[in-house]
Amino acid sequence: MSATTDQVEAAETLGSGTVLIAGGGPVGLLLARVLSYYGVKSVLFERNKSTTKWPKMDLTNARSMEILRKLGLADDLRAQGVPAHIDQNVLVSTGLGTDEAITKWDLPSVDKFRKQIQENNDGTQPLEPWQRISQAIFERWLKEICEKDGFIDLRYGHRVDSVVDRKTGARAVVTNADTGVKTLWNADYVAGCDGASSKVRESLGISLDGGPIPVCVLLVHFKSRDLARLHKQGRFWHIFLVGESGGFQGAVISQDEEDTWTTHLFMPADAETDKIGSEEAVYRVLGGLYGKFEIKIDEVLVRSVWRPTIATAKQYSSLHRRVLLAGDSAHQNIPTGGYGMNMGIGDAFDLGWKLAAVINGHAHQDILKSYEPERKSVAIRNVAHSGVHFSVHSHLETLLCAQDPRLVDQDTDEGRELRRKIHEHYQTHDGENKDFGIEMGYRYESAIVLRQEEDGPEPLWTPRHYVPTSWPGGRPPHVFLSDGTALFDKFGKFWTLLVFTEEEAGQGFFIRAATELGIPLTVVSVANEEKAARLYERRLVLVRPDQHVAWRTDKVDSFNVANSTLRAVTGGSNVDIVGGRALESLSKEIMLSKTAALI
């Protein structure tokens, strides 16, 4: 039903510039906080009466932590998560019934990662390390912050059923879960952050590219202090386990390094999961190749069955761009790589600063045209890459099932050779949580990213490494300045012009143009910072509110150039969106990722 034909019993109109947010998961909550950061009010409707019980995401990656640092939230989040001194070891095992794992990935703790960042001040590193934290804790923490924010009105127990896009605004039908009363809400903008089964996306008639993988997963989230048995092969963050058939069967996640764990048992799509008890599912995952491995379970917190899906929405916005999608409503992927919620955090910041810029009069409404090409290209690539990571684990079946899988644990020449092959496979395919080109190196293409002939050829991009460059569209390099401060911390709240010279290179024209156009601009002089100047490659670099480069040059010779540049990067030019080429080529990767996940 449309928002005009539903049996509504009341009507409300939000104040001018107030954004209606559908969905109170991490993406919706963070979007509300981003809007507040820029002085914009929002009303958020969430169908559930509280935050999620499900663990879901368990790592906030380095790029997401940079975004949270800009919002002033990074340190507070770390206080809620796994302590900074604990390493993040990932084991690959045939089951806890054996004495040791086949191989492992050694991932650094937050403390070690931070030391690595300090010691490698070459632009290749993130400003912030990653942070282990369950999504259940993340959501609860963020909800508490939003509840104290005067710019945010949280309405839990209210479901957005449908939306209608109009030239001058949007309408949404919202149902009160307790009373069943339907209210028609009018708003300037609606953000659909309502998850994989998005009613917002459905009511707009937007379909998905991609689809489900033919498998189901039984998740059990539980408490146990039986550390002697759980840590039999060493302390871990994740264990990936082989099943009795010799193929990849499941995983165990240590959520808090104390007593909270999650197991994922992979089964055929038609498996009768209701006939498997929660304890039995845990024992089967832990036992791996050798059947059940029992531990003392203190409490089963929740269990659920989920079905992996690899998909992206065909469009990220409605015709008039009054309704826009973010998070799982726009893209869904399998957990390997941890891209799901972290992509949602990027969506929330990108959409938030652009909506705020329009509402506050700092940008033309056409800036919203850039949201889809910029964020969809990231989603398509990351969704594909999550399938690549999964194929690393699924390749175990190829290695093990060519012979008796139990041979791998035998103290024979054949057993040692098989263990060597598996070890080599994992050590040469260890990009999961290490592919910083995926996490930080994406480069936007849209009408608000300006490139010139003087920019030359685009720098090399690889999934593994972030290549430090100020190439327009990309995240610029993090670097510590000579006084020890981070250059990122000198970026302004809104737009920033970095000036790597003491001479007049046209920065005066930019200050005048920004003033006349009403665009808030922070000018940062970094004239005597040779390392930063070398990494940033040009004397003038214009940085967007989301810490991506909009434009760069060595000198501006006139006010008109500065004026037209600022107009273009804020959506005021008539330049067409140029991101279509990237989207067309990348869209093919969805099916490649789906195929890779089944290997």
C-alpha cells in the first residue's frame, strides 16, 4: 500500500530540515548522530523496542574508527570493547579434540597496531587502529548517546511501513507497535536504514542485484567460562573449523575475551535446524572433523538461523532523491572481511554530511546525486571481496577431500605435507582483515570529485595496500606532523583547504569565494611540513567533510576558478555524474563473488 492509501489515523509534519530515519540499527543511529554533529535534527523510528540481542558484527575497522574519531566518539567506543592489549589471533582447526590448530593468522592488538602506526609515519597507515566490539554492545552504546542528544528524537516500537517520494519532500506511514495506530509523517527527507528486508526499499520498488547463497547457518550466542577447553589450542578471536566431511563447517567467535561466544554452524539450505539443539550445535562446531566436543555452557543467550545473501540495491535513492537508502537496505554481504556494518558506517557519514550541507544551505540539492555512485561502487567491490575471503576457507574441502580428511592430523609424511599445504594456503591468502586497500583505498567518482589533466594517471590500486596519494576522490594519507599532531585532526568540521606553501597560491581567492557562497571552509597551513607535502603531492588540496579529496592543484590564478571549483564540489555545477562507468564494470563482480563463495 502507498503512504496515501494506508488506513492512517493521524498526520504529522516534521519541522523544516528535520530528517526522518527508518531503522534504529547502527547505521540509523550513526546517521542521526552525524546529522546532529552538523546541526540537523532527526526523528528515528525503529520497529523493535530495544537494540539488537544478536552479536552480528564484531570488528569496527580502522576506517570506521577514523570516522568515529572525527565525531569525537572513538575513545568512548574503545572503553566498551575488548581491551587494547589483547591480540586478535585467528585459528584454523580440525576441531578442539586435537592438540593444536593447523595454522593461524596473528593479527595485532589495538596497542600493537597503534605502535605500528606511530613507527610507520609514511602515509600508508590508518590514523586509528581497529576495535573489537560486538554489534549488540555497539548499538546499545550508540543508542545511549543519541538519547542524550537534543537534536535526535528516538521512537522505538514504531515501524515504517511505506514511503512515497515527492519533488518537495517525502511521506512515510508509521505504525505504533503497541497500539497499531498508523500515522502519516511528512518530511523533507527520509533515510531508509531499515535493514535487509527494508520496507522503504520495497515501497520504492527498488530491486536487488544478486541473491541468497544456497546454505543456512545456525547461530548460537552463549556464555561459558570453560576456558581450559575453549582455549585448548590457544587464545583466539576466531576459529574456523573443518566439518566431518572435510569441508569448511563453521566458526567460533570470542566476543569479549571473558565469557561470551558465538558459533556459526553451516548447513545445507534445506537443513532441519529446529531438530538441532543449541548445545548440540555448539558441540558440533567445536568438534569439527571429529564430531562433538563438549564444554560447559552457562547460558544460551540467543539462537537464530540466517541465510547468507550477496546483493546490492539497483538504486540507492528515489526519483527525486527525497528518500535514500543506507546500510543493509542498500547492500548485503557475507561476514568474511567484516565489511557489512563498516560499509554502513561509511554510508551514514557520506549521506549525513551531504544531507546536512543541503539543509544548512552549504550545498545545492544536486550534491545528493553523488551519493549513489560514490557509495554503491564501494559496496559492489566489498561485497565481491567478501566472497573472495570466503573462498579461502571453502578451499579447505579441495585440499582435504582429495584423500581421507583425517590424514591431516596424523604424524606421517603425508599428514605433515597436507598440513604444510594448508598452512601455506592460509598464509598466502591472508587478506581477511588485512586488505587495507579495500577498507581505506576506495576512490569516489562523481560530479563533485574534480580531476584535471595535471592530475596525471590514477595511482595503482590493490586490495591489499592503501597507496598514499591525494588523487581526487580518495582518502588522503594520514601523517603525523613535526609537532606530533595528526594532520587529520587539523581538518575542519566542514570543508578544508590544505596549503603546502608559504606563498600565495590562490588560497585568498578560496577564502573570498567560500565567504560569498556561504560555504564553511577551514584553511590549514602546513607550509613547513616536508613529509606531508610530499605525500599530498600538490600545494593546494581541498578536502571534503568526509575526509576525501575533492580537488587539488598547485596554483589558482583567479577568483573565478576558486568560485567555480567550490560551486562544483558542492553540487552547484551542471556537470553530469561520471560514476556510471565504474558501477557498470563493478556490478559484474557481484555474481563473481557469489560464485567464489560457493567454491
